[in-house]
Amino acid sequence: MAAADEKSLEHQLCFAIYSASLAFTRAYRPLLEELDLTYPQYLAMSLLWQEDGLTVGQLAERLSLESGTVTPLIKRLEQADLLTRCRSRIDERQVHVHLTPKGTALKPVASRLTDDVKALVGPRFIDDAGLIETLQALRKVLTGDGR
């Protein structure tokens, strides 16, 4: 491959990851319509389905977002009656997020999304632990957590 080709957009790792991320988000969009959730909302709900009662800070950290970005997302989910927020009795600076019965009821419907996406892209990518580990390691290097 010529040096000029190596610098072309289609050969840049950042663009490959960016465009794949956009494609994933677009693929999830029609699947998430049934849940009336955006993709970031779905990710937040997925974390709460795994571990209810996380703090806003924990959600932000696990989603790799700033808490200022997560707060409006949580507010919209609260307005939809999918979760509630409450200040910690121990440290009122912390706000815990809990699923409501309506939010909990979405979990079985949402669990079908994984199967739908697996059918869409095939198990080659979804079940590739090496690919997932590589992307997680790349994220850690880029955020300074992997040095």
C-alpha cells in the first residue's frame, strides 16, 4: 500500500471505529423504537438492569461520559417514569438512580435486542471476545486508563 493510501480516510482506524459506531447506532434505532428509548438511554437502562441503584457518577463512569451529559439523559428517563433519582442519606452529593416498575418491565423486551442485533450482524462479531477486548484496551489507552 502506498503512503498516500495509508493516510486516506478509509484506511484510518479512527474513521473505521467512528463509522462502525454510527452504523451500530443506526441499526439499533428501529429496534429501540419499541422501547421508546434512544441508544444512550438504552445503554443507561442496560446498566441499571444489571445493577439497580447506581449513582449518577457511577453511570457516567461506566458509560464513559461526563456526569453533566448523563444528568439530562436520566432526567428524560425519569420523566418517562422509567427510573427515579434520590439523594444519598449518607452523602447528599451523591444521587442514586433506581428503576421504577415500568423501567423494570422493559428488561425482557430489551433482552431480545441482543438476539436481534446478533441476527443482523452475525455471531462472527458479536461473539468475538478478542475484538471486544481489543476495543476495550484501545479505549483505555486513549483515555489514559491503560498506561
